Amino acid sequence: MAFSNEQDEKTFIEVYKNFKDGNLNASAELLNTIPESSSLVGKKYYLLGVINNRLGDFDQSIKSFKKSISLKHRPYDIWYEYGQALFAVNELEKSRKSFMRSYNRKYK
């Protein structure tokens, strides 16, 4: 995994520690310090999507996943996570399509 600079590397280490410990708001705050110019900005938005899913802020989660996808950052589980957020806001057809993409990638 390549980091754009040493500060980004330290930030992501702290993000993962906080996430693991259940400190989701602290993780989100740290992610928001990653600049848009960072080579890791797609990962930033993916993780913000996951965090917002866990916090129940599905509208924000959807925005974050869309941004990550548009930046070509598509981890193995992104379509499943995105589908969950869409389902939660009753976007059922979009959710179904996202779950199908997840299924086609052999996730869950």
C-alpha cells in the first residue's frame, strides 16, 4: 500500500485503531483531515461510507460511496456496503443492482 506522504500513513493508522476500538466519530474526524489532493482520497471516501453506514447516516454514506466509486477506489466489499446504505433509504432498485454487483464479485 503506497501512501502519499508520511502524515497520511500516520492518519490511516490512527483511523484503523479508532475504528477497531469502536470510536467511529474519531475515525471520521481523522479521515476528514486527509486532503483532496492525497493519492488516498478514494480510500478516505470509502471508509467514510463504511463509518457512516455504522452510524446510521445513510445519506452521507451514499455520498461517500459514490465519491469513492467515481475515484475508481472499489474495494472488494464496496458494492455490498453501498447496497446496504441504499436499502436503508428505500432505494430498492439501486440497492438490488448494487447487491448484484457484489454477488457477481463473489462477495457475500
